[in-house]
Amino acid sequence: MNTTELYKIFLEHPIISIDSRTSESGALFFALKGDNFDGNQYADAALQKCSYAIVDDPKVVKSDKYILVGNVLEKLQRLAAYHRKRLGIPIIAITGTNGKTTTKELIAAVMSKKYNVAFTDGNHNNHIGVPLTLLQMTKQHEFGIIEMGANHIGEIESLCKIASPDYGIITNIGKAHLEGFGSLEGVKKAKGELYRYLYENDGTAFINYDNELLDEMNPPHSVIYYGTKEFTHCQGKIVSDGVFLKFRWISSDDVADEPRQEDWSRRGNLISTHLVGNYNFENALAAVCIGNTFNVCIQHIQEAIENYEPQNNRSQLTQTDTNTLLVDSYNANPSSMKVAISNFSQLAFPNKIVILGEMLELGEAAVREHGALIGQLNELLFEDVFLVGPSFLNYKENQKYHFFLNTSDLIDYLQKHPLKNKQILLKGSRGMKLETTLAYL
């Protein structure tokens, strides 16, 4: 069946399912394959509720309720791209090393004050998540926000061809997924695929003017700048060194022709957030800039960002019966680790403890990057440091820190040596499952 014919069926059954266990009545089931499963084998079960099953194994076809295609994943992506072309709404794509999901959620919160917005759920930002997000959009939506993740060169380019974004933002470029990208230059090339798509399709990029690297990556002709410097469309300044980020911002219809001296103690629109860490400033200012560009009123921008509460162990401040925790264990890479540790060291907390989990997917750079992290820790004053993961163990000799092979070993230690009345930073890659230690802190 070609995409045009399938699209007619989709319009009659606009609910997509990829899991037979959670399928909704009347949905279209796409029998995707994974490393350890073949969705074709679950088509029968899915059709107990679904109207049709899209499969690519002729052996499972039993009736006209089975739609046979060459490749289920490719058909899902083509259907999403076909649908996107007919939506007629502006879409902004978000990628970058750090802050993608937080930036996406802040932008969605701001834009939802004025528009009917559809946006990526959670971090469903890959070759499956992006098509599913697009297929959830309808002509009632006025704006789409698509998060794009990648761990190999070429993935962002493929996602752009599916989503056809009109606008784009690269939050930053740092050392992450080096196992797939090979080097920092590989990261730049991969993330820069968004700029290239916008350049070739007359799109617009929102760029952090403070980040010279981004401005060097061949952005499109149409650019809107934000940052702390002059000559930006949206300028901001951090005005608080407390636990939660607080900042002021001003806007300009056009880039200023001359330097302007702003009294940030009085001028500007003040926003007090629930975001821990000044590294979230650029994420919040991006959302302000985009909202301002699309004429969301100043009061609504402020309300949206001030009411935003971080979730899923992303810079969450948590008070337990015994300790105060800054939980940032959703993910980690050398860039995000560095700024998180630096920010935590500057907070006016007593009895500061650092618990760090291994940074995964670094390939040959793993040992070197974990050594650099320990070097940073050696220059700062923390009451105690706990390091979890085999890459850290390479530096166990001549170090005063606590080393553990895995999170289970750390939990065993915490059960015997409980921490009390401490301020604790908890950060590591998701695969380390540091969140399992929360019950013991």
C-alpha cells in the first residue's frame, strides 16, 4: 500500500499504536521491530482493539485488516512526513547536547499561553518518537515543537526531512555520545544538520549569541539572537546567586546599532524560576525569546516560566527526612557534568556531598573524560565525594574519594553509613540508575 492510500485510512483512524498491550480502540497498529522483539508477532493481539495492523511479514497476514508494507518503520516515517506537509502550521525543531528537553518544555509552556501547541512528549525524540509526535498533530494545532536527539551523524538530517521544521534551535554543543559521533567535531557536524536544513529551506534559527561556536556553524540567513550581550533581539542577565535561577530580560525589535547600557537592577522583566542551576539560564532565555518573537505577552511569558516545575530527575531540588538533594540524574556527559559540579560548588550550602555516576557512551574517551572530572573535583571543596562506575575506578589509587563499581555497591555502603543533614548533588547517566539511591538518602 502506498503512503497516499494509507493516509486516507489514517484520517479515518488518527490514533497510532506501537504497543499491542496499550492499543486504543480503532487505532492503527504499526508492527515495529526492536533488538529483542518483532512487532509482527503481536499484530493478532493488537487487532483485538485496533482497526488495522501495518506489518512487513507476509506470514502474519490473515485478512484485509492486515496492511502489508515493505518496511513498517519507513512507512511510519513517510506517513508522518506526508501528514506534516498537510498540517500547514509552523514547527520549531530543538536539538543540542544539553538542555533539549528542558528548553522544549519551557518553550511549550510559554507558547501554550497564546497558541494551541503540540510538542514532543518526554524525550521521545528519535526516529520513532518524532513521527509519532507529528502524527498526533491536527489542523486544530497552531504550533508544533519537536525535540530531536541523535547519537550518530545523519540522524538529525533524517528527522528534519520528516518534520520539515520552519524554525530551529541548537541549545549548545558539548561532549556527548562520543562513541557514536567520534569527536567533538562529529557532534558539531551532527547537530549542525539542523542549521543546514534551515539554510537550504529558508528557515530561521534562534541562536545564543554568547555561544560563538553556534554562530560559526553556518546558520541560515534568517537568525534571531538571544543572550547576555548587546546587539541581541532578546537580552538577559542573571540577577540572583541563590538556589533558584532568577533573571531579567529586555527585548529589541531589531538588533541594536549601538551599545546600550542597561540598568539591570531596575529595568527589564524579572522572572523567578523553580529551576536549580544558572546553567538553565540559556534554556529559559531561549523560551523567552521565542515567546516574545511570536507575540506572547510579557505577563504570560513570566507566568509560564515561573510556574514550570522540572520533572524526571532534571535539576530537581528535593527535601528528604534527612538531607537536601539536588537530583540531576536523568543524563550526564562531560559538558553537563562540568557545569553542574561548578554550579553546586558555588551554592551557599553547608555540608556539600557529591555523588556522581559514570558518563556512558563516551567510547575511547571514557577514561580520559572521567579523569578530567576528577581533576575538577580536586580543585573544589566538597565534604565528601562518591564516584560510581568502572571508568572512575581507573583513578582509585591516591584519591580520597569513595569509589564503587555500581549503584548497588553504593546502596550497600549508604545502608551501613547513612548520610544525614547533608546537601547532596546526585548526577550521572540514566543507565547508572542513581535514582534508586533516593530511598537511602
